[in-house]
Amino acid sequence: MFQTHGIPTVKNEEWKYTSLEPLEKNIFELVKDNKLADRSALFEYCNPQEINIVFVNGIFSADLSNLKNIPSGIIHCPLQEAVAKDLPKIKEFLTKYDPSQKTPFAALNEALNSDGLYIRADQNTACKELIHIVHVTSASRRNSASMPRTLMVLEKSSEATVLESHLSFDDKAVYFANALTDIFLDENATLHYCKSQKESQNAFHIGQTRVWQERNSNFDGFSFMAGGALTRNDLDVVINGEGASANLNALYNMSTTQHVDNHTSVDHRVPNGTSNQLYKGILNQAARGVFNGKIFVRPVAQKTNSYQLNKNLLLGKDCRVDTKPQLEIFADDVKCTHGATIGQLDEDQMFYLQTRCIPSKIARRMLAQGFVDDLFSKIKNESIHHKLDKLVQPSFQALE
Amino acid sequence: MIEIKNLHAQVGGIEILKGINLKINAGEVHAIMGPNGSGKSTLAKVIAGHPDYEVTKGEIIYDVNFKKINILELAPEERAREGIFMAFQYPVEIPGVNTSVFLRAAFNEICKHQGAEEMDPIDFDLYIRKKMKLLNMDDKFITRPVNVDFSGGEKKRNEILQMAVLNPRFSVLDETDSGLDIDSMRIVADGVNKLKTKDNATLLITHYQRLLNYIVPDYVHILRHGKIIKSQGKELALEVEEKGYDWLS
């Protein structure tokens, strides 16, 4: 499919604000080695005591992973093995999506990934420990490509907390990470899921997360994006069971000439579903952000509650945001609201802080931090909260 | 302590203050009353240094360490550090910024300015709890974001809490009483009275005589069309309450 369609251009509505020309100019090569030179940097970010499932250049590293605390009821294995053995929900899940709707990058991932992860929570399993899936690109090779691939299945009434991190410890490394994550939430399952992206400043990150929700399931999602020269982050949720709810929160924090394009899609296919989207962006210098949020409410999906808000804080003179809500509502008894704000720091708030002795430079930091903390307060897992806080701090310190 | 001399100020090209003269000594409480649009809030904002208000003439001379300085030359945070405080008529909500973090940051700016050691979070917690008792405030209050989802009364109490924490020499209370029920107003007034010393001074800006039953001023000034048209003792407030402002002009 990727071969037929190739890399999409800006003429494609889905890529209107994001040109992939810089990606196209490079030739990337899949890497076969999973060695990481700088272990200390990795363990500064990951807590070695926590459950860590580490992939280097898209290949699993048993050496860097910590699997010993994985509780019973959580099953994991290479995705290829799970497919070969036809483990529960695999076939059922992989055939749910309309192949004609597949994005070229998802097709590319499926064609090229050789070492995916299958992880499943069995029925009634409540896993309290954070499961940290780490995709790190080592700087040893130039122009490497990796295809991170994860399939998560939460069986009936199970609960888990997962952080999926995409990162590199060399900010100059040029590479292409094309990630695909599938999440299946069966009846009454709850997943707290965070995707954290802090790739190299020169990297290309294209990622898609697809979430399928059955009756009364909860998806509590958070996306954090701070790295990459060019980032595209898609989060597509299908509400396929009544009473299911999805929270899509995100922070993108970009500077220099970084470009981040967020696409969300929430497809309400049944009645009584709930979805909440809050995407916040802080852009500095000449960074550019895009938010495109789709909400579909199918004719049968009465009593849907759907809310979407995109808030942008522009701190730099040359930054820019394009925000585009896209609501397609075919049911008449629904509550759907959407909104977008783009602005600089609030002058009244600045003045208020200054009258309380706080100099303008610190006031700016406090307000930017407040903009973030307001959102971070929605992250229930302390370890995730702490990790993201550490990633975002340097950008506040740099504020003038 | 502070002397306002022939102060003219405009906002968006419209002149609001048209030559204010006012002298306030340490230990005094002054009240400014006046109808809507007379320039009361503008005066408060000019004293605090709001960037939207342009001073076209005059000066505000303030005593700092036996020296006289014109505060119009200082940034808002510099004025605040020298002990000038304004309680906002409409306190600003700051989502995501924790009240106690905010108060400690403010307090430590003053410590730094005075060459004193900054207070650590534990000591500050004890310090602030004492101040909160003064205003009958719930402990939970300081863990919430600044003014977010506060009731009108809570916002005004938070202003006076900030005043208690920063311990200013000169405070301007801009309609601190408006929108408060009688119980909240009593708590706020009690707080202000307890903070009063012979070394500090307060300027109350109000619409209503009611507040002045609780915080008794030494002088009452009537502001109209950007000028002080009458100054007298506290009895003037009662007269205004009874007769309105028209007889004055």
C-alpha cells in the first residue's frame, strides 16, 4: 500500500499543514542492531526498578529491560509470535479496521516491523505497577529507520497503566521513527495510557495510536510531544460499546523550528459514549503546531457527549498554529462542543503576579508552567507525571 | 509616606485622572468615594503600575528609607517590593499555579530584596497558616490554583491574605467590599484592621459607606470627573450616603 501511494503531499487534506518534503529528502535504512552506548542516560529517564520493556532501534533488548516484576495476568511476547500462535483477540482485532482507511505510514510499519510487542491483561487483572515501554534510537548509525509496533489487549474488567516513550539521547541524530500502537479495550476495561515523545531535535517521528473500545471501557490517554524536527501524532479512537468513555489529553511543547501535527479522531458508533479532548500547545521561537480534531457521531449514536478543546500558548515571535475542528454529527440527541484558543500570556495574569513582587521573567515562567500543570494534574500516575515534568522543565528555564 | 501630586492619567487616549493631589501619612486610613466612572479604580491601577494606563503629568512621591522616590519610574514588581500593595477589585484567576507556591514566590522576592534569607516551604507553611487564621480561611485553600473556582468572598479574602503575607507599608484596597455579604465583609474588615500599625497606611476605594463602619477612615475624599472635589473627616461618608454626590458639584 505504501508503495502504491507513497509519501502523502500537502494536497492530501490529511497532510494539508505538514509538508513531508524534508522526510523525503533523506534515505533511511532499517537497523539490525540494538546496542545502546549510553545506558546511564536511559536509566536517568527510566527508573530501573520499574517494569521496563526496552526496544533499541525497534529491536527488543532483554539486556536493558526489567521484566521481573510483571505481575501474573499480564502476558507479553513478540507480536510476530502472538500472531503465529493466534493468541486471544489478535485476529479479531487486526481485522476490525477497514483496510481502505489505513494510512500509508501504518501500512509501512506493518510491512517493515520485525519485532513488535504484544501485551495483554487477562480478565479481571488489575495491574497497579507502571508498565513502561521504551523505544530508543541509538545515535550510532546515521539515517536509521525504526518501526516501533505495539499491540495492547485489555480483557474484560482489567486495568493497567502504560507509558510508551519514544526518545533518543543524542539531539543531533537524524533518523525516522514510524510508530504504530494498537489498543483494544474489552468490556469494562480501563487503560491509563501515556505516549511520551522526546526524539532527537533532528528526528522525524510519525506515529499512530488506534484505540478500540467496547462497552463501559475507559481510555484515559495522554500524549506528550516535545522532540523531533517533524512530528505527526495521530490518535484514533473508536467507541464501539455503549457507556465507553475516552479522555484524550495532550501537551505539545516545541521551540526552534520544530513542527508538530496532531490529528485526533473519535468515532462514536454507538449510543451513550463520552469523549473529552484537551490538546494544549506551547510554542516558542519559530515552532509550528497543527491540531486537527475529528469527531464523528453516527446516526445511532444518540446521547453522545463529546467535548474538544485546543489551547495554544504562543511565546515566540515567529511561531504559528493551525487548528481545525472537524465535527460530523449525524445523530440529533447529542452534546458536542468544541473550541480553540490561540494566544500569548495573559496580560492581566502577568500584571497580577508583578503586583505581588514577582519579576516579569519569573512571572512568564510561572504562567507557562501553570498552563502545563493544569493539564499535568490530569495524569494520575505519579511516575509518569514526574518523568514528563523533568522533560518539560528545561523549556521553562529557557524562557526569557 | 506617599504624596500624589497633580496626577494626570489616560487610558486609550482618554484622560481619566485630571490632576489628583493627595497626601497620606504613616498610620492613617484614607477613603476615596465617588460615583461610577469617576476614576477611582484608575487611580488604584496607576499607583500599582498597570501598563495600560499612561501618566501624562504629575508624580507619586513615596518615602523609601528616608529618601523620596517617584514610583512612576518603577516597574510594578519594584513598587510591590518597596511595600506598595493593591488589593484587586477583580482578583485574577491563574489556573495551574498553586496558591501556596505563588505566595511563597512573592514572599521570597521581598526577602531577597531586603537581603534576608528566603523561607523554605516548611517554614512558610507555618507562617501562612497563622495568617490564614486571621482571615478564617480553610487549610485547603492554599493547595488550590490561585483564585480558580473561588467564590467572590474567597477571592477577596485571598487578596487580604496576600496583604498579610507581604506586609506592605502602603495598601490600596480597590472596592474590596463590593459583592461581599455582610459576614465576609466583616472578616475582611477585621483582617485589614488587625494589619494596621502606626507605620503603615491604607487607601480604601469604595462605593459604599457600609465598609467604613468597619474600617474607620481618618479622612474621606470624594472623587468626581477625575479630581478630588472634597476632603473631610469620616462624617463625609455618611453625608454622601444620605445625599448622593450631586450636592457636591
